[in-house]
Amino acid sequence: MMPAACELELKGITKRFGNTVANDNVSFCIRKGEVIALVGENGAGKSTLMNIMYGMLQPDEGQILYRGKPITLRSPSNAIALGIGMVHQHFMLSPSLTVAENIVLGYNPGKEFFWNPSKFDQEIAKLQEEFDIQVPLHVPVSELSVGKMQRVEIIKALYRKAEILILDEPTAVLTPQEASELFNTIRKLTANGKTVVFISHKLREIMEIADRIVALRGGKIAGSAMREDVTIRDIARMMIGADIKGIQKGQQEKGEVLLQVKDLCYDSETRQGALDHVSFELHAGEILGVAGVEGNGQTELAEALIGVLKPSSGTILMRGRDITKDTVTQRLHGGMAHIPQDRMTEGLALNLSIAKNVITGRHNRKEISEHGIMKWNNVNAYAKELIGQYSIKANSEQDTCGSLSGGNMQKIVVARELSAEPDVVIACQPTRGVDIGSSEYIRQSLENVRANGGTVLLISADLDEIMDLSDRIMVMYNGRKSGEVNRADANETLLGEMMFADSREDQHEEE
């Protein structure tokens, strides 16, 4: 069977930013009716290439052919006019407008003078039926779940006559059930002749949904293969140029209770993300994973535990001592560590050196300072040691953190927190936006805390990460603990059901 003709073809695409070559002579074909997965580590050139395909950037060299004809994409509007749509990882929707208003906003191909809601509704309903994408049209977007917001974005692209749909990390914040629904939508799209470019870090998903896989490394094409001809390890090897080792997770006896949380409450102004009588224990030698769709109280839980938020009620005990009113500094000095969810705004001072960042919060240790005077030789030696120990790619300890890649920035945060040999680690999205090599290293570092008798509270939107690392898994929904299960008894379906526990209860009440 002959492969389908190229719908979109990239020929020799090169893009430079100063001395950095983001895309280096990239050529590949996107065929009609297929799902092509674009994979690569951070800095491999995926985002640049994606933005070139959508008209947000223009290449320095090479050309783009659409259905065999050379085209120039000077803006997203050019791409949309040619039938190229994109669903960004962070949705481009107006929360106060209805679904229908968001879909038609800014698009008027017929140059109609009057607003015609009934006509728009009919057109949208036809698309919903054709591609089986159901979402209520006359509710504000602010009232939708993340999964339904994504459906709105897809319908919006289809309403603009998209034939090629670029999906950027589309499952990053979805439950397993929502991801499954998205995959059904993608299959329906390709069955109707649409083409999907699927960008993701989740290799298991790529093996489930992609027809063909193109890997980028260092801005160049590192490999291309049909899905049935490769394994997850093969894809990882194309991406990083070496085999992945996997996490070395040993048997570990659960020890004493290191952290105990009793009826923790936090009343937020909007109620979204509030904590509602959350209770659990963390034992020495275990990792407790916290799963759930983002915005259900995970961030507030982490901030309450580390001391950033003051709970309205409840108690936090560390080794039996009440630390509910302790400051952040007191908790850090008492054996707690915190890997924040956003390294750029919470984890690092980007304009400061690696050396200064690795002592932040712990600068008053005797080996670092004495009587308020910094021992800079000791600081620099300590930073050099951590750079080597955590395989941080930097020229020296005096490099600013802002000059490093995302993976190396995250390693600095992890190195600073874990080098203090904490008893309790609160790890929030520790590998988000991090490439495979760095992700593997960070996960192994957390496992080492467990192996050495510490404990980790792992908050992650990556269900694979939760399943791979955790001994127990707690699920949060609407600020509450909706369930808990041992890892051996967990599966994606069960965890997904727990993520929407309140929704099921509401349905039963209505019945």
C-alpha cells in the first residue's frame, strides 16, 4: 500500500537565534489522515519547529510546501487560512464568554454584518455531531473542566476549517478518562481525513495514538519510524542518543511516621483549590503520590505543609512535634525540603549564580557563613561539588541560573533541597517540562530519599510518574482526599474515577 501524499512538507528548515541553531536542516513530511508524533528533549527544537508550522516564526532557510506548493507563513492567520490549526498547551479562551462565543470569536469568513447566534449554533452542532465532540454551547468557559476546555479549542480549530491540527502536550493536565476521550476524538478526526501533529513527553501515549514518530535531537532529525516498528526504549534512544536505565526501586520497609496531617483546612476566596479536612501520614521509607487534576487543592496542600499558607484549621506534626505555626525557615531547618512546582518563579533567582542559588534558604549554616559573613570559597566549593554530583551542565558555579536549560535549572533546585539530607521532601511537579535524561535522574534522586529512610510527598500531574514512584497513592478532588490506594492495587481507571469522586456522588443524588 502506497503511503498517502504529503499534506505539509518541511524542506531543509533552519532557524537560528544568535549563535544558537534551534532547527538545523530539518526535513520531513506530514501525510494526510495520520497522527504524527513529534518528540525530543527540551531544547531539541520542537517548539521552534511547531511555531514555524503555525506561522509564529519564520525560518532562516528552507521552505514549506502545502499540498505540493511552496507557501510562506508570516502569521498564524496565514496558517489558519490554509487549514492549519493549533491547540496550545495553555488554552487561548476567554473565561467569561460562552463556549459558542469563544468558538466564533474573531472568525467571520462570510463577512457577515450582524451577529447570528442561531446560525453559529447550527454550524457548531454539525461539527460536534460529525466528530463526536460534545460540550455545552451556552455556558461560560470558566464553568468547564479542563478536558471540556480542550474540546472547545479543538472545535474552534475545526470551525476555522483546519485540516492539520497541531496538539501541544495535549494530555498534560487531563485525567486518564479525559485522555482516553481525546484519543477517541483524534481517531475520529483522522478517520475523517484530518491530520494531527501530536507533541508529547509521554512515550506510552505516543505508542498508543501515533501512526508515525519523528524524533528531534540537537535541532536535527534524529530518527523517524512507524509506531509498529519501535518500542518505547527505541524512541527514547532516538531522543537522547543512549538507552534509558529506568528507576532502580528497591524493597523498603515502612518505618515511623515522619509527617502527620490532621483535618487540614484552608478557605480560599474562590473556594477552588481550598483544603477541606485533609488527613494523611507519611512514613519513613515511602513515597506517597498525590494524584488529581490540577486546581483541586494540591498546590495549597504543598504550600500549607511548607509554611507558605496558614491553614484555617487542622494540625501538621513532624516527628510528633506540632509545626503548624512554624515558619518556612524553621521547617527547612527542621528537616523538610520543598521542590516547588515552578522553578522559574518559585525555585530559583534566575539572575543570580548557581553558587548563590544552591545556598538560598540555608545560607546561615556554619560552613557557609559565620557571624553574618559569607565564606565564599566554601560556597563555591560546595556549588562545584553539587554540579558534579547532580550532573548539572554548566561552565562554572558562577553561571547564572537563567542561562541554563530547563532540565539543568530543575537539577539545581533538586540538588539544593536534597543535599540537605531532609527527612521529609514535598516535591511538586518535579519533572514538569524536563527532558527524559534529567527526568530519570530527578526521579532516581527522590527514590534515593526513600531508600535512605526519608519520605516524599510527590505531587504530580503525570500519572505515569505517580504510578512509577509511589508506594501509596492519594487522590484529591475539590480540595478533599477522595481516595487512597496502595500502588499494587492501583490502575489508571480506578485513579481516574477517584479524580471525579464528587461528580459521581452528584449524579447519584440527582438520580
